[in-house]
Amino acid sequence: MMKLPRENMKDIASRAKTRRLSLNLTQEGLASRSGVSLGTLKQFERTGKISLESLLELSTALGNSHEFDGLFAANQFPTGIS
């Protein structure tokens, strides 16, 4: 069963928070390290809402930016889909 976008957003936010905590980073520390404002980070962890640019900045600061490499890769799509 496919997840709704809101469910995916909250799951991603939860995994990012878990990663932040595993690195012993406070929200303030991650905000400083990533360049994402503390307010944006707090909102993201609470709701899952964030801009793509801020999400990429956070994932880089958390050491997970490589996980975006396969997103929308050409070889993932069956032929005939446009």
C-alpha cells in the first residue's frame, strides 16, 4: 500500500530527528551546522514540512545526502512511461 505524501513527510522527519539524536546534536547544533534556521528545523521535525533546499542542507549536515542519488534515476522507470 502506497503511503500518502503527508505520511512520507512525517516518516522522513522522524528519521532525520532520530539521526540527529544518534549524532548527539541538539536542534540548535544541527541548525548551525546545516545553515537551516532553527524555526525551520523545529517545524520540520514537528510536521514534516520543509523546502527541498533545506532538506538537502540537513541531509548533508547529517551525512545522508547520498540517499538522494537514486531518486528519479532514469533506470528506475519502466519503458513507456512518460
